[in-house]
Amino acid sequence: MQTTTVLLIILAAVVAILIVLFQYFHKSKTRGKLRLLLSFLRFIALFSAFLLLVNPKFAKKDFTLERSNLLVLADNSSSIKNIGAALQIDSILQKITSSNKLSEKFNVEQFRFGVDIGVLDSLDQSDKATNIVKALKSLNTIYGNSESAIILLSDGNSTLGEDYEYYSENQKFPIYPIVLGDTARYDDLGITQVNTNKYAFLQNRFPVEIFVSYDGNENVSTDLSITLDGNRIHSQKLNFTKDINSKVLNINVLASSVGLKTMTIDIEPLVDEKNKKNNFKNVAIEVIDEKTNVAIVSDLLHPDVGALKKSIESNEQRSVRIVKPGVDLKELDDIDLFVLYQPTISFNRIFDLIDKVKSNSFLISGPKTDWNFLNNIQNSLTKNSYDQKEEVTPVINPSFSKFDISSLVFDNYPPLETNLGEVIINKGHEVLLGQRIKGTEIGEPLLVLTESGLDREAILFGENLWKWRVQNYRENQNFNDFDDLIGKIVFYLTLNETRSRLILNYQSFYEGNSEAKIAANYFDESYSFDPDAMILLSLKQTGESNIQEFPMLLKGDFYEADLSNMPSGEYTFTVKVVDENISKSGSFRILDFDVEQQFTSSNYKKLDRIAQSTAAELYFPDETNELINDLINEDKYKPVQKSHQNVVSLVDFRFLLGIIVVALAAEWFIRKYNGLT
């Protein structure tokens, strides 16, 4: 306690005594023991009040022994079981936990890791992937501000996430790996990766990229074959040497039929090859038939017609037919979208057909358009045409929201020719491009999209569209920007989906080591997300009779069912909203693939490199005791005694307040009892 505080306490006592002497010995006529009792009570009350003002404090020191953290990371992936290292890891953990000296020097914390990291309570080697970097990052976040060391029990084969060898540069404390499994190297052929599209269009060829590697010293040859739904579609011989130990194959495969296809790529194993799990790989491709048939109806020979045909057909899934208004209507039975170029009265039959089949259309008008006919034949819009030609330049509407137009630039595009006149659009619509005449925006649309229920329509008020495509090529040496705009308009017009209250999000196939999850969004009658719904997933595997039901759990703004533990095979499912007549069905396939089975040897060289880069050493299972002794004898991990100084009040203010109240109350009661004022 400081000297100043002691002096203040003495001063408080002196002042309290002086006040009591003045009140009870100078002015008061009370005598005897009663005066002494009342003086004492008054002194206690005053002295306690002065102590509250002084608030005396003293410093208290606490001593603690701070130990370093020893973080044990145990690999819980299935590769540990595959290489027969499960007993090894149990033995190592037993030695670490039974070392009293280690426990005295360190705070020993044990964790298991695979896909994720968790506290080690038991090991079952069931994780389908190994993410070493994720485990290291988690420990760095939790223990980064303390003296720590990591014992990493692993085979060194990371199958998910970043490469841990390069992450070591960000590592905050040493890593002592203990290598599990067989360190011997065997000659091995393997398919390391297959890249292909998830979807392919019917009668199109889709690319397949195959990476094949060889680990060995001898010259070897093997046969690679590709089968699609059991039918061999490609085969070739591959030769490898010690120096030429990898090949990349690029093959184009024809999508000849619709549906979910399983492609198997396999290579013939070596005679004495130990690991044959990586000699084949299954991938799935969904072949879809979404060909869009477009008819351009025109009574004019105009460059715009050819430009539109080229632009629309730049996407191979679209086919364009140029016809005249007098075409036999039977030839248009398969048409998905009509492009009406400058309609006149000869288009009467075409408009009747569009109305009958409820097809969407792209109307392009210009100086040669018959607006008297057009105003009468349809009710989407009317135009009071002045029959006066004018050149108009485009102005982008930045608030357009039907699709992304952020990449569109029309600054240098030539003007289109149109007839002046006021336009009235009778349906819900969004203007994509407005009109500008001689630098002045006139408030009239140049390109507009309308929508009413399932009916969608695009209207362009101008001819000479071909000049825009030419300008696009002049600026970029390609037609991509123009073709992309036309493609987005065509896609918008041919997308006839109704708005659904239940929307599913899932893949057509899942690899065995990936997370098979089905997500759903459910909306109430006002199309607001409903977080209180009960949604059930009914799942049935092909060839099995039993149906499993899973509740879909709320995950923020969607519902989800996790099916990652399901075995490989084909499945059908139905998602149903309880107490609502709303459901949707689908199917998917889980491929038989386990990335953890692709390794038969431990990657001790990479583990050694990460140990060296973090100023640590590599150990093998029979050197566990040596590692324990090295950690015990390492000076930088010695426990450190630290002191903490706490400044606390000498007397609790609540106690002093209680004394003041009791003293004053007792004094008042005694004075009243004895008839004193």
C-alpha cells in the first residue's frame, strides 16, 4: 500500500475523532457511558464514510506456471486403414499420453483430422479425404499467440485442399511428423486426373483430358481404353520410361444418345503392380438435347437476316431457318422461336400461328414495317408512326435486370434506321436500349423486352443491325459481344419456366469422396422464403425396395440433406413439403471412387521437407520414444513462471456502506430511546 494512502487513512481517523469530540464533548451535555457509546457509533460512521472517499487499495501478485502446448494431430482418413497403419497410430498415441514427463512440461492436446478437424476422442479411419492444411490453419488460429509444437501423425498423402508443403511458409510453430505406413516405393501406373464437361449436347463431341503417370525406373508399356456405358469407344498404347513418366491425352467423344452416361477410363496394370486402385477412373456425363429451332420470317432480302442467322447459330445448340411469310405452316411445327423481320400484312398467317401455339417472338421493325397492320394484329404495343425515317443511336439502360449486360459497350456503334413515332407498350416490360437522335435522348425505346406470364417478346425498333455486328468485328476482331447479346435475348425468349415455390439444387452425379448434398429453396404464397417449413427427402436406390426418409435441415436461406454417407449407385428421390401439395423429384448417381485408395506408400519425403522448413525433424514410428525425449530436453519449451499484479480495494465498499447504515441506525435508536434530540 502506498504511503499517501496510509496518511489519508490516518487523516480520516483524526478528522472523524475531531468531529466526534466537537459534537459529543464540546456541545453535548450527555455524560457517562451513554456519551462514550454514541461517540463510538458516530466515529465508526464518519470513519467509514471517509474510507469510502479515500478508497484505499493494495497490489496483489499472483504467480502462474505457463507451459508450452504440444498439439498432436492424428490422421483419421481411410488411407491409414488401407496401408495397415491403424495399430501404429494407436501405439504412438499410447506412448505420448503415458509419458508423465511430457505431460509435466506441455499442455498436451490431441486432435483428429480428415476432411475436417476435431478433438480426438476416438479414431475410426472413416474420413474419405485428407486435408492437412485445414488442420494446420485451425491450430494456427487457436494457438498462434502461444509457444506450441505439433506432432503430425500421417502418411503424408493429402487429397484435399492446399499443398501443405507450400503452406509451411505460413506455419507459426514447428511440425514434428511421424511417418505412418510403408515408405518403400513400388513401380506404379496411375490415372491421376480426368477433366471433362459435366454436360454434353446430343450429337456433339465433347473433350476428355486424361492425365496418366508412371512411377518407376524401367521402360514399360500399357494399354489405355475408354468405355461409355460398357461400350469401348477408344483404346491406345502408352509407353513410359524413367524420364518420360507422364502423358496428357486429349480425346473427343461423340454424345450419341440422351441421358446420364458413365465413362470408365482404365489402363492395364503392370505385372507386379501393388496398387491397382488408381488404374481406373469413372466419370459421368449427362447428355442433354436442348436444340432450339428458330425461324426468321422475312419478306425482304436484307443483310440483317443473314447477320441474325450467323449470330444465333454461333451457339451450336441453335438452328435457324429463313422462311417467307407464305411458307407452309406445317414446316413450322418444330419452331421454338419466331424472329419477325419488318412485318407487313403478308405476316397475317404467321401471327395467327404464334397466337395458336403460344410461341414467343422477336419482332424487328424498321422503315418498311406496316404499322397499321402491326397495331391491329397484336396487343403488345402500338406505335403512332410518322412515316419519317431517322437515324437513332443506342443508349444502354443501366438498370436493366433481365440478364447481365455489364460487358455491353455501344459508344462507337453506328445508328439504326427507324420511323419516328410515339410507342405505347401495353405489357410489363424493361427497356434494354433507348434512342438518341443527334446526341439527344428522346425517351423512346430502341430494344425492349416484354413479359406477361409465360409470354415473352423482344422488340427492336430499327434496321441495319448487321452494321453492329461488323462494328463488333472491327473493334475486337471477333463477333463475340454482338453474338452474346443476341444469344442472351434468344435464351430469355425460349426459357418458358414458371416460377416454382420449391426449387431444388443438386448434381446429376457425385464422386464417392465428395459431399453428396441436395439443397432446396421453398417460398410461401407471396414468394418469400419460408424458414418454418417441414421438408422431407424420400430416397430410393435403384434395385432396392426400401425407401429412406431424411428431414431437410435449415441452413440459412435454404434447406439441405446430407447424403455423403450413402454407398455408390443410382438413386431416385422426391422432395416434399409437409402439409402442402408441393413436391419435386429427380435422380442422381454416386460414383464408386475413393481417392484415399490411390496410395500404397507414405510420402515421407514431403513430410521431411515440411519438418525442415519449420525447424523440426522427421521421425518414424519406432523413433517415438526418441521424439518424446527430444521434446522433453528441448530448452525452448521449458515452462515459464509469470506473475500477474492485481490492484484491489482494501475494504469492499458494500461492507463499509453496511457499517455506516448500522452505526447511524443504532445511534438514532439509542438517542430516541433515551429521549435525546
